[in-house]
Amino acid sequence: MLLGGYKFDLRLYVVVKCMHPLTVYLHKQGLCRFSTEKYNEGDYNNMYSHLTNASINKFSPSYDSDKAGG
């Protein structure tokens, strides 16, 4: 999936307290990470468009620390 042309991953944190009856708690906050370059299906060598890992993307020429929150 793409959002604005960028790959992303979404992390939601849940706790399943009980199976019978099913009781699930969803944390109010989650985490969304984006790649730093727009996804191009034909470019398999550009890790900055395929990966959302911040420790890799911080080396991208497109990386903007102000937008990254750090």
C-alpha cells in the first residue's frame, strides 16, 4: 500500500485480555513510518523507497530531520 506515493507501515498496539469472551484493548496512540523516497516499482535497488526503517532512511538524500521529528 502507498500513501501519497510513499510506502509506509502502521503499528497499532493491542492487548488481548481474554478469548472467551473476546476482550481486546487498543492503545490510543500508534506509530506510522514512511519511506523517504516515492515508490517506484521498477527500481528494486533503491532501498529508500522500499524500506521504512528510520535507521536506514536517515542516510537518504531526501531525508529531512525536521519532518522526521528529530
